[in-house]
Amino acid sequence: MIDAAQTLSAPSAASLIGIAGLAVRVASPLLSRRETILTAQLAATCLFATSYTLMDHRTAASVCLIGAAQAAVALIAGNRPWLGKMGYVFMPVVLAMGVATFSGLPTILAVTACCLTMVGRLQTDLMRMRGIQLCANPFGAAHDVVVGAWPCLAGAVLSFTVAAIAFRREWRRRAPA
């Protein structure tokens, strides 16, 4: 908890970039179109990759960059299923990067969160996308606790809350009257 207070009292470049990523990440579930959600996720992932790099968390930075590339492919693919399936190519890359930068529990949590997020991005149905990505949040939050990435943790918790509300709203909208 001391690290979190220090982050707020004397923020480093990593913290400031992480806070920017937090703002984008929290806003992304509020969006109502798949394309805008993916664009926001791409931006947040790039900001978090930069923050993790500055904190020397190689696995987290690596999986963020791979996730950013996959988000870009999912965004470009749109509703073309054959191109959308290309996003699955990134999952073995994430696993390989996890092996190459293995540091125990942080790696396992980061890789799990990234892979679940990737599977979510590949869904063309907005509700499935939101549901799968909700499952990724606890792993990302646990990673951020373990490595002390407080702005990223705040983003994970706030994003989960907003995403859960958006998921519920979508669920209700689709429910038969």
C-alpha cells in the first residue's frame, strides 16, 4: 500500500502513463460499438505496455504489445470471419513470450489475462466479447497486485466494474420482453 501512496505523491513517468492507460481502459466498456471498444483497448494496451516497460516488467510489456497487435488485427478484420481468425495466431506467440520471460506467478497471470482478452476481442458478438473479457479482468488485477502496478490495478478494478455494468445492460437489452 505504501507503493500506491508513493505513486500518487510523486508519480513517475511509468505511473503517469499507467494513469493515462487507466483512463482509456475505464472508458472503453462505456462504448457501444465493437470497433470503438477495440480502438480504445488498442490505445490502453499500448499505454500499459509503455508503463510496464518503464517499470521493467518484461512479461507484462511483451504480452501487452502482442495484445495490441492482435487488437489491431481484430479491428481491421471487422466482420470478416476468415480474417478475424488470424487473431488466434497471436496466442501461441503470447505463450512463447511467457516462456521466454518467465518469472513465476506474474507471468502466469499476465499470459492468462492476455489470452482471455484476445479470445474476447475475436468475438463478433458484443455480449460474448464483453463476457469473455470480464473473465480476464481478475487475472490482470491479480498480476497488477503481485507486481505493484497500482495505476494498472486501479484500471483493472474500475474497468471490471464498468464492464460488468455494460454487460448487464446488454443482457437486459437482449432479454425477451
